[in-house]
Amino acid sequence: MTVALFGTGLLGGAIAQRLLACGEELWVWNRSPERHASLQRLGAHPAATPQEAASQASWLITVLSDGPTTRELLLERIQEGLRGRTVIQMGTIGSAESRDLAEAVSSLGGRYLEAPVLGSKPEALAGSLQLMAGGPEELFEQARPLLLRLSAEPVRLGEVGSAMAAKLALNQLIASLSHAFSLSLHLVQRSGVEVEAFMALLRNSALYAPTFDKKLERELTGDYSNPNFPTAHLRKDLALFEKAAQASGLETMGLEGLLSLLQKATPAGLDPLDYCALHALTAGRTAAAEQP
Ligand SMILES: NC(=O)c1ccc[n+]([C@@H]2O[C@H](COP(=O)([O-])OP(=O)(O)OC[C@H]3O[C@@H](n4cnc5c(N)ncnc54)[C@H](OP(=O)(O)O)[C@@H]3O)[C@@H](O)[C@H]2O)c1
């Protein structure tokens, strides 16, 4: 099975590396070609255009930043080249955006499976992503050997849209848990309580989540460089969650403050940094001092 992968960013680059390590024949395309130079050294074939990559493969994996970018690539650039191909869409986009894409890909003679993931660069490199799929069962079964390269247990949650809804639900938890922990950590420090003593209490409680320890050192040192998941993408996903939740009739008032706070990441220069840079925003009046 020849695969073409579009978008060799943080996640896409790691997925490409994993597929190459598994011995897959892989074509890669990225808007900024310098970003896949290291993949070429590992055996990937670089494509000059998305059309060229699509023409070489039967499986097209997209790992682009958002829905509009993915739509433009598939429907405006590859377009007729989708005929007879299967798109595995792994970037995080809205459920409605995903359903629209599926319909458009199908009308161009292609097939579409959404396959968002939980986990980041390290998990992609190790093939241990948590992969959720949405789409026809038969297609999921056909894609399974490829999906197993990336995830020990890919799970199909239902039709197109279902996996994106689950992914956004998980990312809402990333944002809300990070925000809640960050505020508590600041208050503990500003009250003169020893962080380790507070963490010991937290770790022994039902409130503990492993993500707290995972990000603690970065938050204590203010080092948000070398991101696995950038702040800009967390904001994008929270906004997608809010839209979907509102469409489902949920009350999202509690999220609005967090979204407004995340908007401040752009002028603060935090967008490309790790999402736990949210901690620099919750620092409030001393935020400038805490930024790397
Ligand atoms: N990183 C993670 O841990 C993680 C985990 C789960 C899901 N995701 C999702 O996966 C997707 C990719 O995330 P990432 O972390 O890999 O992001 P990233 O490093 O920012 O990569 C984004 C990719 O999209 C491309 N892109 C952006 N705008 C484009 C445009 N207008 N035209 C063509 N290509 C464009 C970029 O190309 P350039 O290199 O040219 O900028 C790059 O290949 C996002 O939807 C994200 O939410 C990420």
C-alpha cells in the first residue's frame, strides 16, 4: 500500500517517521518543503505538488492545521486526483466540517475516513497514539492494517463526525484541566505554600490527573519551547468544541472566559509554544515576567 501524507508539521512529521520506520512506501507533501528534508533522508519521496503526491498513492493521509486548510488541499488542489483514493483525515477539525468533506470527497469519486488521535509526537513515533475513527465500517476494516502502524488499538466510534466529536470532547478536557491546574498552582505559590507539599496532597486525591505532573516542570520554569501541541491549536479545538456544544444545545458560558484568555496568547507570542503556556496567561499581572 503506497501512502501519501500531506502536512509534515509536528504531528504529521512524526506520523511520517513512524510509517517509514514500519517500512511503508511514503510520499510526502508540505507547504514549506524544508520541513520534510529530514523525512527524505529516511526514505520518503518528496512531492512538488499535492497532485503529484496523490497520483502516486492509494491512501492519502492529511495532518493539516485545520478544516479550511484541509478542504482547500483536497477539494481545490487535489480535486479530480481523489478519484479511486481513500482519504484518512487525521487533523482535528469540526464534526460538521468533516461530514462536509466526506460528502465532497465522495462526489469526486474518493472515499473518506476521519481518524483523529489523542497523543502527540512521542506517541506517534512509538505507534502508540489513541486513534478514533469515524466512517463506514468496511472502510475502517480496510484501513486497519495502516492504522495499526500508528495505534495499538484503533477504535471506530461510528459514522463520519463521531470521532471528531470525541476528539473535541477530549481536547476540551485538556484545556479545562490545564486551566484549572494552572490557576491553583499560581495561588499555591503566591500563598507561600511549598509546591511539593501541595502536589503530594493532590496526587493522593481523586482530583489528580497525570497531565498535572506532565506539565509541572515546564510551568515552574516557564519553559514552553519545543512544543508537542501548540497553544494556537488548543484554542482552535476549544473554539470548535464550543461551536459543536452550542449546536447541541449545551450551555457553554463557563468556557467563554477560557477562550477569551486563550485569545491573549497571540499578542503575547505564545501561539507556537506548548499549550501549557496557558500558565503564563493565568499569571495575570505578572504574566510578562513569566514568559520565556
Ligand atoms: N501536535 C499534536 O500533538 C497533535 C495531536 C493531535 C491532533 N493534532 C492536530 O493535527 C493537526 C496538525 O497539528 P500539528 O501539531 O502537526 O501542527 P503544525 O506543526 O502547526 O503543522 C500544521 C501543518 O499544516 C500545514 N499548513 C498550515 N496552514 C497551511 C496552509 N494554508 N496551506 C497548506 N498547509 C498548511 C503546515 O505547513 P507548514 O509547515 O508549511 O506551515 C503544517 O504541515 C492539527 O489539526 C492539530 O490540532 C495535533
